[in-house]
Amino acid sequence: MSSPRTSTVVLPGSFDPFTLGHLDLARRAAALAEHVVVAVSHNPGKKNLLDLETRRSVIAETLQAEGLDGRTEIRTLGRGLLVDFCREVGAGAVVRGLRSQLDLAYEEPMARMNRHLADIDTVFLLTDQNLAHISSSLVREVHALGGEVDDMLPPAAVAALADVS
């Protein structure tokens, strides 16, 4: 039995840096939909480790290396509502990863609000158990303290982090 498909989904995040967990979500989102819009959030008031263009470049290089570049598009997500962005790109759903119950507690109210505001569903994908300990914030912290993070990131992200060290 085949699963229902929506033509376009949005995978939003800051992706600072883009991790193997993010890559796994992008792969799995591409299996669910014909087109995946990776929406890189941009908040000028927030201090990011990697600037917006570097994050976009890392994602593009990674998705191309995975053969997903023909099915994905990388866009900048501004300050507006995610549901407005979804309407703009014609997405029927948002894809989010869940590492734990804490992620669900954080994500559930937003998913319900997106559904209320614009009838946009959220598809939650359980993170691969081998990647569940990886988050961008922990990668940034380990990297800042001199720890090894190469096994948590795709090669393009490793190179980008080396450039900011």
C-alpha cells in the first residue's frame, strides 16, 4: 500500500549548523513529498555561528551530494508566519523531527496553531535513534569547547565550521 503524498512540504529550521539529523529529515521528507522546501530561518537579532549564506550553501552542497537537489529547494524564512510561507510555496504540510517527548511538548502547540490558522498539517518524524542525541546547539557547544563534531555533520558543514574556528 502506498502512502498519501502531498506535492510540497516545508522543512523549517535555523540549521546552524546543518547536522546529520537534518539530512536524515530531508531524505525522509523527500520520500513523502515530490518537493521539499528547506526553509532556513533568518533572524537578524539572533547571533548565529554560521551566517545565512553559509548555511544555505552547506545545505545546497549536502543535498546535491545526496542526489536530492532536484527534489529540494532552499529558501530563506523571514520573520513572518510559517503558515504564510507555506501558502507562498504551495506546501500542504510542515515536516518536523522529534528526538524526545520534550520536542513534542514544544512542537505540538505550534502544529495545532498552524492547523488552526491555515489548515497546514505538521508531519512529525521520529529521529533515527542513532542521531537522537545530535542537535545544532549541542554541536555548536561541543565545537566551541574544542570537541570533535565531524561524525555529527555532513562534510560541507564540517568545512564551514573549520572556516569559523
